[in-house]
Amino acid sequence: MQRILVSACLMGRRVRYDGGAKTSADAVLAGWREEGRLVVVCPEVTGGLPVPRPAAEIEGGAGGATVLSGAARVLASDGSDVTAEFVAGARAALETARSAGIRLAVLKEGSPSCGALAVYDGTFGGRRVAGRGVTTALLEAHGIRVFSEEQIPGAADYLRDLEA
């Protein structure tokens, strides 16, 4: 059985920067949970950040690959540099995925760690730009396909292809 990496906040865990969760009510995700397929992670907490914590964004909305290359940082709204924690969390998520043989992930959209389609632009003004979070960029660089919670039907199709 193919396992699936999933953001902890989507599973109701209160790990987000504001101390909340973004629990998904998606029936497919619930089914995967019932089947025991899900491996739950929060890269930001695993990387050493507390709950709650200041919001963080990738400077310039540059995207996770740029952070991983060292050409951009992840900054918190209080001005602190949290790049090291984001990179450590991404590496830990990759190690978790590798150890479980995971080839598919469903992660929280918009997050500077987990965004698959968009991240915030780095101004803390609520504007999104196309791009991937740090964890998503690292997972995809290692052949793990990442979908947002908005793309679960596509993730289900991909899972069927993997298991065919």
C-alpha cells in the first residue's frame, strides 16, 4: 500500500503559526486516513519553530527552491530569520517520506513550507504569488509529487497510477 505524506494542520493538529489547524473535510483524505495510508508531518514544528509563532514568508516571494539554494531567506513578521528552521523541517520531511517509501504528498496550500501552487509575496500584505514552499520544493526535487489540499482529486488519480 502506497503511503501519503500529509500536512499535520490538514489533519486537525493545531500546529499553524497562529496556533490553529486547517482541518480538511475532504472525503478522499478521510478515506486514506481510514486505510492507514497517511504519514502526518509539520515541517515548521519539526524544524524547531514553536506554536504559536510569528507568521513567516519567503522574501520576495522567491519560492522554496531559491531558499534551498541559499539565494533567499524565510523571514518572520517580527523580522527574525527563520530560514534554518524551514530548511531543517524540509529535510526532516524528506527523510520521513524516504523512510516510508512515499512518492505522493498532500500539503497545505499557501504555506512557506508546504505551498504547492502559491506562496505569499514576502511583504506580509496578504498577496500570493505563484511558487512552491521550501518543503514542497525539496520533496519534488527528490521525485515526490506534491499536491495541495485543493488538488486532492488529482492526487487520487496519481495514487491510482502509482498502484496500477
